[in-house]
Amino acid sequence: MEPNSPEPSPVAEPGEEELEFKPVVKYTAIGLAVAALLGIEYATYRVGVSHGFTDGVNSGVVSEEVNNAAVENLTHFMQVATADEATLIKAVEDRANSLAWIKNPDIRREAEWTLAVALMNRNRISDAGAMLKELFSGEADSAVWAHRALITARGMASAGHAKAAGSYYRFAIRSFRKLGHTDKQVEACSELAEYVAASTEGGEAQLNILKELYADVEKIGEPARLLKSTLMAYMGRLYRMMGQEAQALACFEKALEGADLDKVPGLAGAAVTMGSALLEKGDSARAAKLLRDGVNRLGEHPGDASFLASALRDLARIEMDNGSAENALALLYRAEGAAMGRIDDNSSYWLCLYDQRGWVNLTAGSYQLAMSDFNKALVDRPVAEALRAQPLEGAGRCCIALGDVQKAEAYLQQALTLREKHYSSDKAVMGRVCLLLGQACDQSGKTAEAAEYYGRAVEMLPDEQGETSDRFHAMLSRAYALSQLKDWNAAIQVWGALRSYVAKGSSRAREVAEQFAHCERNGAHLPEDVDEEEAAGNPSDEQSESQS
């Protein structure tokens, strides 16, 4: 072998040929190996989890932990619902966190309702307001939520949240109507009506609510017949508070037409209002029965105050008609106590109460007590000025009786001004005030003014014959005033007209005849073209027709 020549390649032994894999074969083998490994691991995992879960459940460890967590959350929730107000309010305000453990929206809603009820039971209505609004914001026409709306309305009403109470009452009414629960719809309508009617300051807003309710219940038919009568009576009550007497009486008449008074609704306010309607109609016996029934059923609820005070005042009217001023005063003092602190000081109720009590004391001759009541009635309040006319007249009468004629004249002049402005069609009442003004001026030495007021009184007072009529007293007072002024011609005319009012042979007839003769002796003769009745201040035919 030559130096530097390459070494021969080794010769392979038979059967020992060198193996060589293609790339695709190689990577496929690797993939299969990895898959086999993962399969073994997954099988091991499944077997482990399956046995572990089964063992865990069967052992009770998991269920115990779940139950403990649920009990802990429920216990905490119950503690919050019955905790002090501060804790409860805080939980409600932060309910996003305090109720975060409740995942089911229906269950969460029930939990929020429970908290709302807890707040309402504590009279913390304002704190529950926002949450309640959210709870009722959705479509909740189920019987459950209709009843809950009624519960909420009662809570709002009890706390004095009138607007909110009205909203929840309407929610309940709509829901009951959709559900076809007529009896509950009538119940909700009745409660809302009584709540509105209990207002001591009636107005157009309250009246419109009652009108809407009336239109709503008219569709119900016979089951709502008594409620319709009650609503009409409530409307009459509000019209009266607004000073619209004609509309009030029309409503009372319509209310009584459809009412079975032996089946007056269970609401005490309805009994009181129906009693007032009967009293206006002149049926005092049945009115007293309903009014007393209403008083016996009324409690300490703030909403009862208006009805209770109204019933007591009406019962006092009945006692006065029966001639018992003492019983009437007892009822009116009770009405004052029932309303004290429960009816707003600025309410017109107080003016009406003290005015009524003042007239009862005046009738009983207790002038100082009457004057005190009239002064209370005339305290400055944001009420309709027309309501002040009557207590002003009462105060004027008291001053005349007590001898303070200057104050009497001031009171009565204000009363006449208000009568002329607001009650110009009521000639008889204005004539009565003019008669009193004449008496006040007469006693203070203003004879000419007195004669003028007496003359106006004669023109406006009804032409009632007899010595007891107001017109006779106005004519007699005018005749004396004219005689004192030495206006003989005018005096003779009035004295001559008075002869038809007095009974022949009576002491009053002799008095009239003597005064007539006295005027004649002083050189006065009745002109032939002057009619005695006209000269005496009798209204003309046209005036008489308008008054009748």
C-alpha cells in the first residue's frame, strides 16, 4: 500500500446495513409519543378528580361549608333588618355591597322589600323612598306587588307624604284593575278618597283627584255604588271648604240619592261626611246617628283629625238647634283638643271653629268669652278673606253688648265691606250688618250716620210682618233717628208705615201712634204724592222681585 493513500471504507458485515429515517416519519413518531404521554396524564387527572369530588361530597365537608356560608349571610341579613336604625339605614344606602352575596335578582328584590318594610315599620319612610321607587319601577302587576303597593301607600299616608301616598295608591288601583280584583280596587279607591278628603285645606288639586276616582269607579258598577256616593259627598265637603256652597249642596244631594245609609262604607270619614250631608238636608236625627258613629270609629291617626273635628262641630250645631248651648260648647272645646297639634295652625279650620264657638257663647250671653273666640278666629292666617266676614260681625255684636261702640263700628264696617265684595246677592245678611252698624253709630252719637244705615237695612231686609222681625226694628230705629234729627217729613212717613206692623191695641201700637202725632205737631204733613211704604224705605217692586 502506497504511502498517503486513502484508507479503504470499512466493509459491512452481512445483515448489518445502516438505517436512515425520512423527516416525516421521524416527526410523526415524536407526535405520537407526546400524545400518548398527555393521554396518560389526562386519564390520571380524571380519575383523581372523580374520586376526589365523590369523596368530598360523600364526606359532607363541601355541603357543610356551603351551608355555613349561606347561614352566615342569611343571619347577617336578618340582623341588619332588625338592627338599630343607623345600621339599617347604612345597609340600605350601601345595598350594592351589603346585598352583593345575593346573585339571583328575584331573591335580591325580596331582600330589598324586607329592608323597606323594616324602615316603614320604624316610620323612616324617607330613607326607604329611593329603594321603594326602584322596586316599583318595573312592571309589577302581580297580586303580591299590588298588595305591597297598598301597604306602601298606607305607610306614606301615615307619615304625611301625600304625593308619594297618592302615587302608590294609584299603582295599587291600576294593578288590581288589571288583575280583575274589583273588591281590592274599591278598597284602594276608598282609602285614597278618604285620605284626600281628610285634607284641612281643600283645593282644586284634591277635587280633581276625587273626580278622577269617581270616573274610574263608575265603570265598576254596582260593587262601587256606595263608594260613588261617598266620593260625591267628599267632593261636596271640598266645595264647601272652598266657599262654593251651591256646588257643595248639589254634591250632597247627589250623594244621598244613591246611598243606602244603613250600609255606609266602613270608613269613618264616609260616615261623617254623609252625616254632614244629612244635616244640610235638615235630617238632624239620622245625621246625628252617623256623626256619632263616625266619632266612635275615629282613632288617633293624624288623618282622622279633620273628620273628627268636622263631626264634633256638626254635632255642636245639632245641640244648638236643640237649644243646648252648654252641650254645644262641650263638643266645640273637645273639637279644639282633638285638632290641637294635628291640624296646621294656619288652617282655615281654626277660624271656622273659633267663629262657631264665638257665636255659641254670644247666644249664651257670655260676651267676654265670645269676644275672645272671635279674636282667635281673626288671627292673621293665609285663608280666604271672605271667611273673615262672619267673625267680624260677631266681634261687632260683642262690642255693642260690652259698650265699646267705636270698636263695634270698625268691626262691622269691615264685615259689611267683605259682604258687599263676596256675598252681594245675600241682601238679608248685609241688611242685618247695616242694622248693627246703625245701632253702633246711634250709641256713639252719630245719629245721621245711624239713620242712613237703618235706611239701608230696611231696603235689604226681607219684608216680614210683625214686631219681632229685623225689618221692623230697622224701621223703628230709623223713625226715632229721623225724629231726633227733626227730619219731620221723613219721620212721619216711617212712623206711618210702622202702623201696619203692630197689633192693634198693643203697647207698641200706642207708641207708634204717639210718635206719629208728635211729628205732626211739629208741623210736618205727609205730601200727597209720597207713598208711605216707599217713604219708609220699602224696596221698589223691581227690588222686591229681585230679592224673591
